[in-house]
Amino acid sequence: MILEVAMLNVISGKEKEFEQVFKEASKILSSMSGYILHDLQRCLEVQGKYILLVKWEKLEDHTIGFRQSSEYQKWKQLLHHFYEPFPIVEHFESIT
């Protein structure tokens, strides 16, 4: 299993809209092959800052299966206009 981590900085004033749209986009994510679970958390100290954590069975489920899918195009259409700057996405594996 791998953990995808994305720090999301949402444009000021768009936070509520982003949260509503993310609920719809979550359905896309959770329908993908290799998807295990996800969690979106809002930062308490910095307005507009979120962290998205997604667990995948393997790295390729995200980097190929999701990112190269038609579903990802819909995901991009729904969410990518909310971010400034565009998020950096990193992948982690457990060592314990």
C-alpha cells in the first residue's frame, strides 16, 4: 500500500465551494481500481490550506490507473481551478 499526499492551497474566498465540489469529485476517486480510502483535512492555522491523503494498493494505481484515465479528466475539470499554486503530490510507503 502507498500513501499519496497532496498539500492543497485553495484560492482565498473559494474554500466553501471547493469543499462542496470535492464531495462530488470524491466519488470519482473512490471508484478507481486500487483505491483504498482518502481523507481531506482543513488546516486550522492557515485559511485555504488543505491536505489530501489517499491510500492506494500500489503506486501505479494512482500514477497510471487514475492519472491516465478519463475519470481524471473530470477530476481535473472539477478541482484544478481552485488551486494556487498547483499542488505538489508525493507518495509514501510504510517502513514499520
